[in-house]
Amino acid sequence: MEKKLQRSGLYGLLIGLAVSILFVSYKDVQDLGNGSYEISYKPIYDYVILILRLGIIGMLVGLFIGWKDYEKKNKTQKQGKTYYILAFFAVFLLSSVIMLIFNW
């Protein structure tokens, strides 16, 4: 299971980084009127942090998918009810609220 989670986490990180590099804009374009535009570029530090944040989110999604895939394929040791999903969503919601409060 550890090998499966490592592989799915790495693939999720790489896919998250690739998708964020493709779709995250590194510049802001403002229309000033009369056909003129103002282009301002984001600082490299902010751009890299944003890409890393989206890559880590992709890694967490990859880990979750790998974990659920492993559980689906190996249902031999089905014990009682687990609370992993509930704990995951509780931590996710708590971190989202903290990020909104501190405006990250």
C-alpha cells in the first residue's frame, strides 16, 4: 500500500504542477479604454507559491484516489467503519476557513 500511495501522490503532484503551469496566468491585463491596455506581471515569488499550492492540492487528490483504489481492489480485510473521509473533510474545511480568514 505504501508504494501505491507514494506513486499516486507523486503522479498527483506532477499532474497538479503541470496543469497549474498551463492555466495559471503570470500577468494581469487591464483595459484602460481607448484601445490601450496595461500589463502588470506578478512577482516570481507569488507565482511560484501559487503553482506549488495547486500542485500540493493535486498531490492530495492523487493520494485520496490511490487510497480509494487500493481499498477497492483489496477488500479482504474489511473491518468496521473508518472515519478517514470524515477526518479528511473536517481538516480540509478547517484549513479552508483559516485560509479565508487570513486571506491567503
